[in-house]
Amino acid sequence: MKISKKITLLALASSALIPMLAACSSEVKESNVSEDDTLETIIEKAKEEGEIASLGMPDTWANWVDTWNDLNEKYELKHTDTDMSSAEELAKFESEGVKGTADIGDVGISFGPLAASKDLTLPYKTSYWEEIPEWAKDQDGHWLLSYTGTIAFLTDKNNVKEAPKSWADLAKGDYQVAVGDVTKANQAQFAVLAAAIAQGGDEADIQPGLEYFQELAQNGRLSSVDASVANLEKGEIDVTVVWDFNGLNYRDQINAERFEVTIPTDGSVISGYTTIINKNAPHPNAAKLAREYILSDEGQINLAKGYARPIRENVELPQEIADKLLPASAYTSAQPVKNNDTWDETAMSLPELWQKEVLSHAK
């Protein structure tokens, strides 16, 4: 799984320094896209465009490779990708303006509303609109989640006799816990939110999560070892807190019998990634068609092959793919972010709070 997705909103500060080329140009790009087009018309126009350029959607992340291959086989769309973080994707859309070179990107949920607020996106709801949960889409179709991730524990059973099933279990252990870099990593910040939820907090009240990790730090149990595949394979990680799709992928890459992935039963958080279509996409119909296909049964199954949980819950996964994922019953205590705006503000403050209230107490 690619690392560049793990980024905080702090990186967006740099985007404000990027010149707004669009404002300096009188060039107007002729567009062959209409909000009134039927799916059949979009397909015809996409075939004429013949290609699609994505950002942050490489072959190795969430099994995008199968989707790109399908789009090429079915609609003769040639594909190129430039791998970058969510913040970098928005910065590229913004800096290139009407001279846009990218069509579509995949960004963390917080970046969808941000892109729309900056007027960087082309709305498209897809024919699967009604099956997308309300919390996972913009009312006008500027962004909508394709897949979700839920904060989970990944346990090396060679090091830990009994894998923790809850945050309460985790607190009682005597092993090391790796959470990642909360000052930079999106995944690690959501881990703090998940811990806060389990302790009665929420997006507006992250303090219970900070206090939880402060206690781990005071007890000398907070590991600074990076939970990479290499370190996991070497046995240098006891328990790490990760997105479920990362945990499942690591498990199967190394040894499915050795590692256990669990969703904490006393509370976790669900988030996800959304496609955003560039308002100035050079191939806007190809981008619309890509989003349409990503939300189709075939596209959702492709994502599940890459351990990402499809946003459309009624998609029937082939048994061999479903068996690679955790059962729906494992997610009963997980909840989506209730207020993205509030969480965005909290996430901005987390790096400083983590340094002050957690790392300063580490042994």
C-alpha cells in the first residue's frame, strides 16, 4: 500500500504558496462535458477522449490496477498515474488551473469538501448515487467515497499470546504498541480519534484519546518503530494500530496464520477515500466514466481484492474475496466521522497536542 496517502491537513499550508496560474491566464479550455449527458453519451465521449490521467491511484493501492485494466479493455482508455498525497493532488489541480493535466484523483475524506470549497471539482453523482450513505457524499456529487477503512489492531501472535480485542484489552497488556507518527500521518491521527471514541470522546473532544496514549507512553509501551512490512516480518512490532485494509494486506503478505486483525469492540472510527474529478480535466468524460465504473459491482469488487471495503454494502463479493475481509459483524462498534469540519479542525491541532501531552511523557 502506498505511503503518500498518510498525510495531514498541515501539508495544505504549502498549497497556499503555489501561484494561481488560472487567475493569470485568459485561456479558456473548450469542454466537451455536460451535466445533462446520459451514461451512454458519457461512454461515447470518453471513448473519443481515449485516455485518463489520475493522481494518487497507482496500481498497487487498493488494487486500482484491475480497474484501469478493465477500463482499457472495455472502453479503450489508456491510463497514466502520478502517485502523490491528497494535499499534493489538490495543489496540482489548483496550480494548473485551466491548463489542467490530471483528470481524477483519490483523496482522504477530509480533502473532498476542501476541494469543492476551492472550486476545483467537477460534480458527477453516478447511477449508484442512492446506494452511497449520506455521510459519504457531497449533496451535489463533487465528492463521494469509493471505499472505507476502519481503525484496527494488527497483532503479531509470535510476540503477543492473546491478541487484544478492545482498547481496554490493549491498555492491560505488557507489550509494545505502535501507532505511527501522529504529527504527520492521517492513519495515526484517526487512531487517536478511535481511542477517544472508545473512551467517550468524539471529533470535538479528542482529549480522552490523548489521555489513553499518554498512559501507554508513561508505562513505556509506546513504540516508535515504523510498522512497515519489513519490520513486521522481522518481529519488531507487537501490536500496531492501522486501517483494516492495511492490516489485512500486511497479514496476507507476511503470514496469515501469524498475524491477527481485529476491530476494537469498544469503539472505532470509519473513514475512507473519495474520487475527485478535476474541474479542468483534459478528459472529463473519461473521469466521469471511471467514477461510474469504480462504483459499479465490478469496480467495488476490484477494490475489495485490494482489501478496501466497498462503500456499496449490497455488492455481493465472490466468496474467495469476502473471505479475505473481516465479517460485517466485526464492525458493530465502528462509526463514521460525524462532523468532518470539526474533525478537520481537531486534526490540525493534533500534532502539537501529541507532542505536548503524549510524547513528552514517553519513557
